[in-house]
Amino acid sequence: MDEDNPASLSNEAHRVLREKLDFDGIIVTDDLAMDAISKSYGVGESAVLAIEAGNDLICCSDIKDKYAALMSAVNSGRISEDRVDESVVRILKYKIELGIIEIQANYSK
């Protein structure tokens, strides 16, 4: 599917999931701190590439480095706030479906 990137960092793998398979759920990576990823792509860069590829959540055991890289990518515009919002909506929708959070409508006028 993608000769150049592992599935967690592959735009093509995520395109197939979303477009061909019509998957609208949450996509989560394996731990990006694995040597195969971190040594090939870098600690922070792997997180940025994972979000750019289409993951909604990243698993990692080195959260501080990943968080800093992601915040930098959002602040610089490399990752748009709209892209972050797409993932947030999917995550919140799933939490609502599971009953983890409830939405209460306020109909007072």
C-alpha cells in the first residue's frame, strides 16, 4: 500500500481507511517510540507525521517530546487547527456513544 512509510505514518493507508472503507472511527497508532519509527523518523517528527497522515490518537511512551513537537507543528501552521478539530470531534463522538460523557441540551429561553 505504501512502500515508503509504515501504516501509522502513511497518508495512503489512512486514505483507504477513510475513503475506500468508509471508516469514520478513531484511528490510533502503535507506540511511536519503537526504534523502527523513532530512529527512522525522529522522536518529535514521528508524532507530527502520524497526525498529518490521519491518526486521531498516538500512543507513545515519550509524551513530552511528542507533545512539544505537535504543539510546535500546530503553532507554526504545519498542522491546522481544523485537522486537530477533526480528531477531537471523532473522539468526543465516540465518548458520547460509549456514555463516557453526556450532552445535556439547554432549552431555556
